[in-house]
Amino acid sequence: MKRFMGILVMGIIGGLILPSALAQKVDEYNYFSHRLQKVDTQLSLTSEQKAKLKPILEQETGEMEVVYGNPALSQSQKLKKYWAIMNKSNASIKPLLTDEQKPAFENMQKELKQKYDELMQQAKKGS
């Protein structure tokens, strides 16, 4: 159950709800590719923007996997760390966007914050 919740959390926090991923490890469903695709689809990134986002999202993915693989952390601790990692990445991504893309990006962040808050509520109830 904890493994399932960890995978579900990674998917939701990454803005990815992938049914096939629920039974697999984070790295096996390729968090990086799906996160990049999600951002690209919603913001219509240029090739140059994608190239600049790639190292940011690779770093994010590596940090997420370290948190995911740490059995000493509770679900709420993992959520807090995931959120901090995403915020750091998002702060690096935002300056790369055009003025037209920024409102859509901010909406993406608001949606993720709502999902994060819901997951934190669930994690606190489960503790």
C-alpha cells in the first residue's frame, strides 16, 4: 500500500495520472518524459525551451527518485519534499517562458497545489 501511494503521489505531483504507472516504479514509467510532455502540451514549448527545460527536469527527476526510494520518510514527509523539489524546478522554468505561456503555467501550479493539499490531508489521516 505504501508503494502504491508513493507511485500515486509522484504521478499526481508531477501532474501525471498514469494508470499503467501505478503498478511500476517511478523510473520505469519515465517520470521525466511524461513531465516534459505535460508541460510541452499545456504550454506549446519551442524546441529551444524544451532543450533548456531538459536539464531542469532531469535534476527534478533524480531528486524525486531519491525521496521516493527513502523508506525512512513518512508519506507526508515525502510529499513535502516532492513539493519543494517541484517548486525549485518551477522557479527555474518560469523565466524560460514567454509572457503568453506564464498564465497557463501558473494555472498548472495552482492545480498541482490543490492536488498536493488533498494528498497532504489524506497522508495526515493515514498517519
